[in-house]
Amino acid sequence: MMTILTPILILLGLSLVFGALLGFAAIHFRVDEDPLVDQIDNIMPQTQCGQCGYPGCRPYAEAIAQGEAINKCPPGGTATVQALADMLGRDFEPLDTDKLADDSKQLAFIREEECIGCTLCIQACPVDAILGAAKYMHTVLETECTGCRLCVEPCPRDCIDMVPVKPTPKDWHWPMPKAKLIAPPVSIIVSDHTHTGHA
Amino acid sequence: MSHKIWDFKGGIHPPQNKSQSTQDPIAQAPIPSRLVIPLQQHIGQPAVTLVTLGERVLKGQKIADPGGYVSAAIHAPTSGTVVAIGEHPIPHASGLSDLCIEIEPDHLDEWGDRNPVADYSQVETGNLLAQLRESGITGMGGAGFPTSVKLKPREEIEITHLIINAVECESYISCDDMLMRERPEQVIRGIRILNHILKPTQTLVAIEDNKPEAAAALQSALETLGESNRIKIISIPTKYPSGSEKQLITILTGLEVPNGGIPADVGVVCQNVATAVSIYKAIELGEPLISRITTLTGDALQQRCNLEVMLGTPINELLQHTGLQEEKLHRLILGGPMMGFTLKQRNLPVVKTVNCILAVTAQEIPDPAPEKPCIRCGFCAQACPISLLPQQLHWYAKSQEFDKALQYNLLDCIECGCCAYVCPSDIPLVQYYRFAKGQIRVQEHGRTQSEHAKRRFQARNQRKENEAAASALAREVRAKAAAEKRAAKESAATDNKVDDKAAVIQAALKRVNAKKKQQVVQQAPTNNRDSIGD
């Protein structure tokens, strides 16, 4: 009788100890929010433009964590879709095409002489990039504008333009080398090697 | 004299092609019809213009202030009138325009104030650096880093080596060579000032063994100036890219600059010879950096030479001056054939970093052959002076797997072009790396920007929440106060009535009680008296 009782008691004791440990851990080290949402949110371009149909990047990140499609973010473009696909282990999907995917960065610009100072655009801007007060002219802070276009719609005077950012020598970058379409005479064998750049 | 030198892995031996431009002494380029002076000729913040349209400026007058700590002042190269301040194409690989000041020279070449430092050995280092900053001195070897910043390493660093880079390893370029041959004393005087500022334990002038005349000239200048104990001239084997700062440090000291670090991290400061001369001019003559020596060479030019050129001189005027033969010209390159870039237009000014203008024929530098598939021969890895794996970097850049390219230390690539030079498949490797580096920078920039936008968005949400909470609280407080007031009023109304009644009753009771007591007290003594009296 004792031979069978001892292991049972030992195992019972162990299970109680580990059960208590697990229970303690579950309560004490509880993660309130899905950490995946944070990771997804970090990939988002944070323009808060709402073009995905959600009110901002984080809500969309939450939706993706729940299984929403990953190709609904035009400002992020293909790069974001790719990064999401890599992270979540899902298949790459081309960007949802009915939404305009414009690669070039744009900034909002207020035609100031037409502005009536209604503050509607200020209220619409998710990143506080528009400066102004009621009945005073408004203007966009170039360095803060994310180009989300959310201010364009509410303007009653229609005086906000989206202006493409002009490339400057400072932010210019080398393009991908292009493969030559029309090839000059190629030296295929040694005997037709007519000229060389190297001595 | 003998100094141990090390070797670095890799490197190549392209044809020199330097003798074409070293036949004649340095000549003065004519004053051009118009000077175009970009506000960004250096690494860092662009300079901030100080002049207005139509203003007359004198030679050496400061026309733009440094726009930040890492920035350089800009000066008028000759006297004349400011005729335009605006966008003009600049010598940049992008071919884009940038802000420039345009001056129409009056051909009087009239100097403004010059403020030389009388005896720099008595002047504090900080003041000398300020003078260099005011004189617009930047590195003239290629990158154009502001010299006053480079000469001020962090406090805790002890500078053991000052290395003067006279290597000039790239083909065709001979401007430093000619400068050393003709003005060795200015070079040594400049190095003296650098010695005074940095106080290194060792000062080494590194020069490739293909420039014996320059080395001899420097040596004799050293002896005349009595500096041969303090400054050593080291002849190093000719190999490209020995002139690259990090490679040169390895050659002379055996040290390696750590990944992502600067030479000062290993106690070394490097300066180009031409920079040393401009330092001498700034301190001892009070002349700011307004001209430089530029090599004009290539078979499409009749006259291949080195010219002392005013900064801002349009390249097309220089080409005219040296007799460009249009029918022979195949490509116009700014810089050397290894690291330079092809110019798409000619109305570009010479800036502080333009060391060579190369007008080549199709025989000299033919168009690159079409790119063929990589055959994994490994020549590029043997040629790479940084010991990178160019092949792997090429795959990752091509497939845009930038994180992997970063793991293979793409950012350590100095874009010297050795890998592309030896590639039997004619793959434009450096262009792939430049593309990948650019994209990595774009992505990084995007990340910091989105992080910034996120912070602002969250701050705004927080503020709105706070505002809502505050107004809710205020409403509650108001409602509570109003309710209290109302309640108080109501209760006061009823309470008053009740109180009054109670008080009246109480008062009445009190009066009654008092009366009763009085009656009792009054009656009692009489009773006593009566009893005594009886």
C-alpha cells in the first residue's frame, strides 16, 4: 500500500507546487495587451490617415492582430505589406488597388490668402501640424506634416493643396542601376576584345 | 627616417595617368565672367547668406556664415557685385540645383580686410579654430568636412598621430602632387600650425612612391624650416585606395578604426595636404578659402594641367580655357575615374572639394560593358580593402534585402570601386551599394519620422482626453455646486421655518421655566423668614 501511496503523494505535492507557481505567474506577470499589436503598430507609418478604414494606425494594428487583411495601408506601401507579411508569417498581398498608392511624399499647403480661419483643418490634423486660431490665418508646419490628407476634406474654402516634396541634393539617393537595353558590342572571346579600360 | 609601414588587404593598381597633367607648373585660371557659389560646399548644415542682391563685395569678404556647428563660412573669391541669390545647378551626382550666390566680378580683384594671426604659437587653440571656422576651411581631399570640427576631438582623447594625407592614390589626379612640388614651404608651415593645435606625439606625411619630386621638395622644405625632427615624410607603396583615411591609418600605424568610429577613436587625426596649405593661408596670411588647385585632364583637352581656380568658376569656362575638343569628348567626369561621377551638364561651379575635372575620350574610358551574371569568382572579395564580401552585398542590394546587407556591414563600404574594377562580369557593384545605402537611409528616416508622428498623435490624444476629462470634471463640479446650492437654498427655506418654530417653542418654554423658578425662589425665603420670625 505504501509503495503506491508514496509516488501518488509526491506527484500530488509536485502538481500542487507547480500549479501554485503557474497560478502566481498568470496573475503576477499578466500581459494586459496583446504584444503583437505593439509590434504591428511599430511597422505602421503612423500617418493616422484612416485610409485603411480604421481611425488611426493602432486601431488598424489591433484589427490586423484579429485577422484583418494586411494590404490596406497606402502610405506604408508595398514595403509595409512586406514587413507585415514577414512578421506575421502571412502571404504577401498586393496593395488594395482601389486606394491610391502614391509613392511620392506630399505635404499639405494652405493657400493662405484664401483661408478664413475656421479651424476645421486644425481639428482634423492628427499630429497637430497646423497652426492658427479662429478667424486668423492657418498654416502647415512643414516638418510635422505627415501628408495624410485628413485636412483637405473639412476645409470649407477648399484652399488646402497636397504639394509633392521636391527632391533636394541632400535627400537625393542613388537609383538602382538599370540593366542596359541596347548593348554595345560585347567582347565574348579574347580575340574580339578590341579595347579595354584596364591596362 | 625608417618607419615601419603595414599593408592593408586587397586594393588594385589601376593605370596612373598622372604625368599628362604634371608637365606644366600650376597656372592661374582667368577670372570668369560670373562666379556661382553654392551655400553647401561641405558636410553639415548649409551656410547662411550675409549679402543682399546688388551688394558690392570685396575679395575674401565673408558672404555666408556657418549655418551650424558642423558647417563652414563662405567668402567672395574676387571683388564684384552680387547679381543673384537663388537656385543653380551644383556639382552633385543628382544633377539637382541648390541655393547659390552669384557674383559678377569687376576684374579689379580688390582685397577686403585680411586678419592674419601675428604669432599663432601665443594664441589659444580655441581662437585658432575659430579663425579656421571663420575662414571657411574644409577638408579638400574629397568629403569636405569642416576642419575646425575635425581638429577638435573629444576632450578625453589623446592624439598620438597627426597624419598628413599626400597619397593622392586615384588615377589622373595630380593637384596635391603639384601643390607639394611648387609650394612645399606652405605645406610644412600648415603642418606646423596643425602640430601646434593638436600636439601629437608623431606627425607623419604619407606620400605614395610615385611622387618622388613632391617628396624631395617637402624634404628640402622641412630642412630649410628646421622641422625635420618633428615631421616625418613616409613613402608608401603605390596602391589604390591607400589615400582612403582608414586604409592610410592602417598603413602608417597598424591600427584599425573601429566599425562606425572615427580616426580620433584610435588617437589619429588625418588632414589632406591641400587643407594644410589652406590652414597656413588662413592663419598666417589671413586669407580665407577662396580658391583651390584643380586638375584638368583627359585626352579630350588640348592643355592638360593644374589650375589655381577661384571657387565658383563655372566648369564650362575652365574647359574652354584648356581647349576642350568637343568631337573627342566622350564623358565629363568630376573627380577621378574610380570615385567620380559623370556630369550631365557643364554650367556647374568648382567648389571646395572639386579636385579634378576629367574630359575623357571613348578610348580612354569606354562605356561599361553590359552587366552579366555574377559567376562567383571571388575576385571582388580579394580586391576589397575593407575585407567585406562584395558578392553577398551585391545579391542583397539587388534583391533589396537591406537588413541582410546591413548584417554584412554594407555601411562600412567606402565605395572605392575596387570590386567593380576587377569584376569580370562588369557588374556595377558600387552603384548597387550606393542604391542600397540610400534606401537604408530612406527607411531609417521613415522610421524616425513615423516614430515622431506617433508621439505627436499620442500626445494629441492624451491632450484631448485630458481636456475631455477636465471639462467633465468641471461640469461635475459645477453640477455638484449647483445641486448643493439648490439643496442648501431649499433646506434653508424649510430649516428656517422649523428652526423658528422650535426656537419659539424653546424660548417660550424657557420663559415659562424661568418664571416658575423665580416664583419658587421668591416663595421659599419668605417661607423661611416666616418660620424664623415665628
